[in-house]
Amino acid sequence: MAVPAPPPPDLDNPPPPSRLQRVSLRNRVTWLAAMCVAGAVALVSVGAFVTVRDSLYQQLDDSLTERAVEAAEGPLVRTSDLQQVPVAFFVATNFKINVLSADGTVFGPEQRPPMSVLELSVAKGEVQRSLRTDKASNSRVVAVPTGRNAALVMSTSLQPTQRTLAQLSVVLVVMGGAGILLAAAAGTAVARAGLRPVQRLTAATERVALTGDLRPIPVSGDDELARLTASFNGMLSALAESQERQRRLVADAGHELRTPLTSLRTNLELLLAAARPDAPALSEQDRREMFSDVQAQVEELSALVGDLVELAREDTPQAVHESVDLVDVVERALGRARRRAPRTEFDVRLNPWVMMGDATALERAVLNLLDNAAKWSPDGGHVRVDLHPKEGTGLAVLEVADSGPGITEADRPYVFERFYRSSDARTLPGSGLGLSIVKQVAERHGGSVLAAEAPEGGALLRMTLPGNSQQNEQQ
């Protein structure tokens, strides 16, 4: 049975944030630092406590056993009769000492160490030595043989050792707590300092959303957050540039549309006024001229709107993944240009060139270059079209040279700007957007454009594009 696929996430209604997500990042960093330090302190404290405890108990056992052996091998215990041993011999500081015989008789002071069958086994010789903890008296008890069917039993209290361990526990807890608080304070300070650029970014995004202010954010340092701020500033700059381009496009389009619309409005008002019964009649010649003017203005508006749409489309970032034969693109553009300008001769020389790009946009750019050259060439003039690779650069150069008057040196830097028309071009049809489309297409494909003087004396427009001269190299 097939398992049904999980439903896709609902992007319009995302799930509510979890309890952890509702906690601020600064608090999360603080808690994380405190918990990490708490874990480390706990491990170190437990390790230190266990090590010190084992060491203290081991020292206590060694000292107790050593004293018991020395007492058992003493001359009074080994050579004298147990009945004759002075009671003062069994009294020592912090220790309780008795001698236990094999029959269970105990000799020594009244303050006796704890006795059990384990110590009796040592006195009988069944066990070489015993060491145990007596919980009832909270003491450590050792028994060693004396060599006379008896055992010396010695005990000492565990309270001093336990008191030392208790003091050590208090010190570890206090120092560990202080370390955790210090880590929490340090985590808060680090989080506050580290998140300050993020707070500036947040404030900047909120400012952009509310006011549309695209001023860059000050960048300090060279860490990851500084690079993030620099990247955000780059995004703001790109957004500001895009807005400025849109503003200029709207302003220039409004300016260019105003003239043909005004002319259309004037001609239509005159035609409507002439249609009134009491208005003087227009001559047939005037009517034809007005209709011809209206037709020309409509065609100009259509071309302008088409160029604006194409220009807006080129402004939109588009992925370029199609392999394009630039020779085919130029030949298709030449076919359309020849139909538009039948009185112009095109001298064509094309070398193979393949690139990754948008064939439609490239054809539109090449056609604009050819139309511009044909417009400025006289009847029967020649337009040279030359596509050749630029040696050693991985670039191809498409040159279109006309036989017209050329472009003045003062106008060359501006011919690819939107709506720019030189003083000589203002009387000719056109919107001033054709060459700007050429520039945008070239730059979107990683190329460039240039205006110069052709050897023939006219204008030379050069478009440079990357690619390969052979199809197999591209593949």
C-alpha cells in the first residue's frame, strides 16, 4: 500500500511559532551561555569533589593502617603479657585503640572502637587484616594481628573528613554559581553587542517599509555581521538605482508622450470643430493633411509604446540559459531590416559565433542597430555589417557602419541614453529608445556598446558580446 505524500506547507497560513521561537535571540544566547557554563562547572565540580573525597579517604585509611601496624609491632604489645600492658598505651589523640583476643576478650580503655566478627576473625588468624566503616559510630575501623592470637583494633572518626568535604562542596557550589552568573552576564553582553548590527538592519528594513528611505547603514568592523550589513547596503543601493531608473523612465516617457498626444488632441479638436453645422468647412487638402498628421502621430505613439514595453522588459532580470548562434540572429534581423529599408544596401561579413543568451532580445538589439543605420543612410547608401571575434579575449564584435553624416563627438557619450536625440535627429521619426535597448541587451549578456566614427565617414556602432567561435567549445 502506497504511503500518501505529506501535504505541501501552507505558505499563506504558516504554523504559529513555538515557545522557543517566541524567546528573543538575545535571551536564547544568554541562556545557552549560562547552560553551557553550568554544565561545564557541574562536570568539573563533580570531578573535583570525587577526586578530593577519594584522596582524603585514602589518606585516612593509609594513616590509620600505618598507625595500627606500628602499635601492633610495638614492644609492649609483642613481648609483654596483655594483662600487664599499661592502659595509657592504648590512649592516642583522635584514635580509639583496643586489643581483642581470640576468645573475644577486649583489653584497653573504656572508650573502645567498634567491634564485629570481622575484627574477631583477624584475632583468630582467619583474616590478615580488616578495614571497614562503622555507620553507627561514623568511624573508620582497622584491625591488624599482634602475633599472640590477638588483634589490635583501632578506629578514628570520619567527622573531620566529612566536615572538610562539606566545606569543599559549599565552595564548589558558590564558585560554580558565581561562574554561571558571570557567564550569563557575559552572554548577555556578547549577545547585545553582537546583535546590535542586526538591530540596525531591522530598524533599516522597518524604515524602508514605512518611509521608503533607502539610505545605507553605517558599517563597522569586518566580521560576518559587517559583511551582512554591506550586502544589505548593496541591496538598498540596487533598489535605489532601480527606483531612480523607473522614475527617469516615467518622467522621460511622459515628456515624450506629451508631444504626440498634444498634436493628436489639436487635430481632433479641429476636426470636431469643423464638423459643427455653423463651422466653416475644411478644404479637402487640409483634411488630408490633418488625417495624415493624425496617422503619423498614432504610428509614433505605437512605436513609442512598443519601445517602452521592450525597455521595461529588459529592465527585469532574466535568466539566460539558451545557446544562441549569433550568425542566425544577425541574418534574421537583416531580413527584417531589408524589408523595412529596400533602398539600402547591406554589406555583410559574418564569422561563426555561439553564446548563451536570449535570442529574441539579441535579434531586437541587432535590428535596432540596422534600423538606425538605414535611417541615417541616404537612398542607395551602404551599411556595413561585420561580425568577427576579438582575438585572445573570448569576445565577439558586431560592427554596424552607415554612410550617413555620422555622430558628432559631443553626442557620442549620450546616444545610448534613453530618449536622447541629437539636434539633427529631432526632425526624423523615432522615439530615442532604440539604442538604449541595444545597450541594455548587451549589458545583460555581459557585453558593452560603443559609438565611433566609421572609416566610410558615417557612424560606427559597435556591440561586444562574450561567447565562443565554435559550437563544440560552447558545449
